[in-house]
Amino acid sequence: MSAIEISEGPGSSTAKVCSPTSPPENGTGDSHDPRHIDLELVPDLVQHLTQQLNENMAMTKAEKARCLRQRAECFLRLGQNKAALKDAEAALGENPREVGASIVAGQAAAGLGQLKEAFLKYKIGLQQDPNNKEIVEELRRLQSSILEQSEFEQEEEPTYNALDFCSQNPYPGDDQQLLMEREILNVKYGISDKLLKSSNKINQAEAAKQLKLAYEAVTTGQHSEAVAYCTRALDADPSNLFGRMFRAQLLMDRQDMVEALKDCWMIPKSKRTYDIWKMGGQILYHMWLPVTAEFWLRKATLMSGGNSQEVGMLFQKVRVKRLYDPLTESFPVAVDFTQYGRAVVATEDVKAGEVLMKDLPLVHAQTLASRYVPACCHCTSSLITATDYFGDAYSGLNSQAKEVVARHWPKVTPVWCPKCSREMYCSQQCLEAAWENSHQVLCPSVNKAAGRLYDLRDHDGYGYDSHGNWVELWGGHYSPFVLAKIWASILCHVHRLMEADGKMGEHPTIEQWAQAKAPFRRFIAFGTAPATERMPEMLSIFQEVFSNCAGGVDYPITEAEFRGRYYQAACNLQCFSAGITPFQRFLTNLKDDLDGLSVLMHLDERKVPEAYFAGMFPVHACLNHSCDNNAEVSNGIYMDNFGVQVTAKRDIKKGEEVI
């Protein structure tokens, strides 16, 4: 093993440091931890590691990641948190599975006071190693820091409010849904604006008398009598707003939602108060007319000046239920909105080991670290061949073993995009589906600028900057194609909408853009530093790719759009891979072949190459993190496609949050 010696004269401490081009001793980690050498030797170690990074061009990505992580640990010891964070993030860019780098990044971010950023860094490490004790301990420290900070800054800093991350803007198509629900109210329940009738026969004195009796009846628990008194009061004065609201509340308490809503509806819009709009929204929620419920609750929010936490929570409960119930109806879970935001809760008792839910990615891309492993860009199926698995050892197999491998290894026939030859698929069907979903926008044969994204992918995020220097342009811990596919899929959706409306060749409407973007509104984005500070060249690259890129339609990538999508992906991506590979099918085929013994001896010594993908899963994104989790995420198959599944780690009670 190559190493350097750093000494300061007789009797001084000596630190031996592994060269990052050499494997760690015993295969358990670095032979000498930079965190534990004498402090006075750390600057020399920084110099050595810097020299290694500048001069050793033969480093693998894993070696470079380890070297960057070691230097980050040195900077951390020297109190240079900013430099430590930069190196640790660079290490994650080289190898997202470098758990140590996520720990250093979290420590450095915490040292800079960026506590939420620190949490995100630790979360990256937990995705790779959910049982890492060091990360768990760091999260405990982070929690203490957050609590301590909130204690001292209670008057200056506002508390976390999940509603700040949510909007009440209508969804595309809500106008048609609203009309449909109005029709249901009219035909099924007899509720419409025709109920709003004026009356010339008004006896206010009699109405006041009956309302007083109604109030007295309520105080003695005689609710049916109270409703009768309210009815007499409204017969005497149909325009009495208090009487309408009083009876509506009584009817609502009796679960007579239809009659309660009629009273709310009969109050003219110009005279409806905050309480009336809120009550109507509550009633419509119980009747499950969600878009109309949102309409009434939105009015209540406006009446309160946006300051009603109660109405805001109820609005988000309605919205979350209507967006996610169709996605979870086959599973014993549902998505709810709590004071901390969206959460997945059990809708029935679930035993340990039972599947809670499965989910498919809305968009995904293969990780840069595993890009050498052949896989279908669309369905994520592994396309490794026997040669990919055995490598150079294949030539060492005897003729019988080679015959067994040839007989039982599944036939793998990659299908390349015939236009650009830069995307691989498992079948013609996947090729066509990918073209329909996004590749028609990103194929370099029709979008020359997109070729630069493929160059970045093939060079692990490196390329020439605007000054002609070979530098790391993409610094994200996931592939730039995650963002590219978000925008491309939105553009493709817009095209389909324009084609359906017979508007091809024209500019997309606001409604078409909104409808195409709607699926991604499920993903919350949160980040501190602007993405352009992390990778200043990428904004112009994406702008060029999506400018006049498909049928004359461009996607304006502003700095705000770039930042929002970047953190949207960073906060919601989940790593996954195909649950069934050619290697697994090969092992299954070997079971019935006695000649397979000639091959089995060669299988235990090598790791199966695995293609990892980062995907954005709509229901999975609602799961909250806990150091004491009751569920686990793993690869899964759902509706004949590869995705993720969540399994109960222990017994979970009905109503308990899945974390």
C-alpha cells in the first residue's frame, strides 16, 4: 500500500495516509482516519490530498470521492466548514453512496448554522445506510440544536408552519369539476341558486322570539326542539342570517348535511361571513364534493385575510384526500395533512412484514455512479449480460461452464434509440413509450443542444465551462436528467393537449401549461442556497436545451424555475433498482440443471452489477422520516413495472403514521 509520512523532527507524531488510489486495509474503511490524527498534521494532510486530486488522473470515481471526503474531514477539523461542505458535496457528486461524505456534509452545514441543509445531507446517508449509528447520533444532536435555537429565537423566528409550503390555487380542470358538482347538488339534493328567494312577509319580532326559544332549548339539550324553533323563526323572517346559521349548525351537528348546506346556500353570497363560508366548506367536505368544498374554504381564507389556521388545515385535508386517495385505494394507507404537512397513515391494523403500499416514479433517471451498468432507460430493467457479470473471469471458465452459461443466461438484446444511439431500452415498446414521454424533446438528433446533457452524463458531470476550462458543471447528487426529464415530460404533455385541442403550431395556453405541470405539484421543494451558486453554468445549459426545442415550443427555464425544480428533486428522490435481473433469472434456471455446479463456484466471488435509478414517487414523497421508523422502503413491482414498496417493520395500528 502506498502512503506518505508526515513528520516534524525527532519525537514528533507521524501520520500515515492511504493513497486514494489504493484500497483501504482489510476492506473496512480508510486505514488512517483524518479525524483522529494530530491536529498539527492536518494542514500537511490537506496538502497531500490536494496533490493527489490534482495529479492523479487515474483515480476511479470511488477513489476520488474517498479522497474528497478525507479532505473535507480535514477542513472540518480546522474549523473551515464552508470548504468542508464544498468537498463533501463534491464527494457525493462523485459517489452518492459515500455515506461518510453525507455525514461530513451534515456536520459542516450544521457548523454553518444551516440546520435544514444539514438534515437533508444526513437524509442522503440514511437512504444508503438506514441503520448507520453515527448518522442517528448526529440527527439527535441536530434536533437538540434546532430546539436550542428555537428556544433562544422564539420571539424573532416564526415557528414551522406546514401551510407556508402549500397553496390554495385551483388545479387544472377544477372549473369543469366544479360545474359537475353543482349539477350533483342540483339534481340529487335540490340545492341551487334558485333557493335564494326574497320574501315580502317579514315578522322580525316573531323571528327574534322563536330564536330565543331555540337558544334556550339548546342550553337544555333539546336539539330537535331547537331546530323546530329556528324553522319557525325563518318562516317569520327568511332573511334572518343568524337564524340560517344557527339552524345550519344544529343540522350539521345532527349529521343532516344536506339540509344544513341548504341553509348556508340560501344566504346571499354578498352576506356570507367567514363562519358561513367555513361551515359550508366543512359540510361539503363531509358530503365529499371536494372542489366545491375547496371553493368555499378558499372564500373563508380570503375573509380571514389568510390568517385562519383552521380553515387552511381543512382546505389541505380536502386537497390531499382528493389527490392521493386514487393512488392509495388499493392499500391499507391514506395520505393526510397534519400540522407538520402531508403524512401517510394506516387505515387499518397492519402486521409486521405486510406491504403497506407500492409506488411508481413519475420521473426517473439512472444515477451517474451506476451509468456503466446497462439498463433500460424507460422501465429500468437490468440488461446485464453474462459477459458483464463474469468479466475477465469468463475466459477462465471451462467449456462445460461456458455451455451452461450460454444455455441459461436470459437473452438480453438492448434496443438503442435509432436516431441518437445514446439511450438504451429493453424493447421496442419501451423505446416508443420513452419517445412519447420525454425523449422526443431530449434526443440530440432533434435537439442538438441536448447532446451536451449526454456529454455531462458520460463524463460524470464534467465539461468545458464558458471560459474553456474542464470543470465540474453539474454538482447535484443525482443525474441532471432528472430535471431534464421533468421539463421534457411537461413539454410532451403540453404537445398532447395542443394536439387534442387541434391547436398544434400555436402557443400553448395558460391552462395547458397548468394541466401539464399539475402532477409535479405533489412534490414540495425546500432549499437554502440558490442552485445557480452551486453550479452557475447549468442554468444557461438547460435554457439552451429547452429553447425552441420541440415543435417551436420552448420551456422558459428561469433561475426561479431551476432552483425550484432542483430542490423539488433533491427533497423527494428515492433510489431504486429493478427487482428482478437477468442474473436472478439465471440462478433460477440453474436449479434444474445438474451441470450448473460447474458454474456455481464462480458466483460467490463477485458482486452483481446493479443499475440504480433515482425516482420521484408521488405517495412515497409523503412519507416522513424518523430515527425510530416503523416501515422500510425497498424495491418493488407494481402494475408490472419496477418501483418501490413500503413494508411494515413492526405492527402498525389503524391511524398511526407510517414513518
